[in-house]
Amino acid sequence: MIGKKSAFTVGEVLVTMAIVGVIAAMILPSIKQTQPDRQKLLFKKAYNNIERVVTELINDDYFYPEALKEDGTRYQGFDLTHAGDPEPPTVIISGQTKTFSGNTKFCELVALKLNTISTEAADIHCPGTPGGGGTFGTPSFITNEGIAYFIPSSDFANDVTITIDTNGEKVPNCKSGENNCKTPDIYEIIVSPDGGIHVEGEIEKAFLRSTSVMKD
């Protein structure tokens, strides 16, 4: 006698699907929270890059030597209006002597210190022109991580704002506060003449306060 083959009934299949749906609804939010927040991760990377380079430069007696102000006091910092730049430093790059001086000195030195996609002079733009509102602008340079840096020309008489776009030319190319900017990718890092570094934007502050790079 041939036995009958067992099979699931339609009701059993529907019940199974319902159970799977409930389980998925329970675990998907947890899975989403364990995914890294790419914007936070890249912003922290950019901030650490700037912090490291600024610390190196402000303590480098060759690039920014201690100088005398007009009143006779000693000064070491980025402020060229007070300290002056009597002997501009030079570096050999690809067999060519490069002099770093004037209002583009800081921008060009940061580009030298970071792992930029290209070290060709034609690909380093000092000053850079930030984008926003959906436009990309002209970056000073782009690093190997795909982060675009926009650094203005400055004599550092005041604080200097470095703008970064964490995903380069990719959209949305906007910053917090702009119309229809739900996921900002443009942020600002501020460098002081004495080498201090800080942020003023609320999103930037929240990123730096967070001890995790996971999505909140």
C-alpha cells in the first residue's frame, strides 16, 4: 500500500509567514542600529586628519618657526600678520622645489600632509570653493577616502573655517539647515591661529560627543 505524501496546508503556510514577519519586524531595527553611520564615521576621520596635521604644523619649527612680534614678544602660530614669514620653507616634490608662503601656505601644507588622490599642482586648489544647496564646488583636494576638503586662503588674522564634504561629488552636497537637506554631507571644522581646533555646528558637536560610529 502506497502511503500518502504529507504537505503543508495553506493555513499552515500563512501562519508560518506571519511568524516570520513578526520576527523580522523585531530584529530589523536592531540590525539597522548595528550598521555604521557613514557620515559620522567619515566626519570623525576628517576631524582627526585635520587635528593631526594642525598639531604637526604648529609644532614644526621649519614650516612655522617661532618669530618675534613687533612688540618684541615671541610668537609661534599660523598668524602671518603678526609673526611674518621671512624665510618661506621649501620642499622637493617630484623633483621640483615647492615654496610655501603667503595666504595659501596653510592650505598647501595640509594638502602635502594628507593622502590626497593626486599630488599634482593642477589638482590642488588653494583656495577651495565650498559647495552646498546641491552643488559640489571646487575642493582644495580630495583624500583617498573620498573626502573633499575646502580650505580658504587666509593670513590667520582670525579663525579659519575648513569645509568638508564626506562623500565628495556624490549627492546630496548640502549642509544642515539648508532646505530639503535631510542627510547632510557637508560639515565645518574651525582652526584658530594658535593651532586650536573646534566645531560650532550642532551635528558636528553630536558626532564628536558620540563614542560610537554606529547609527543612533
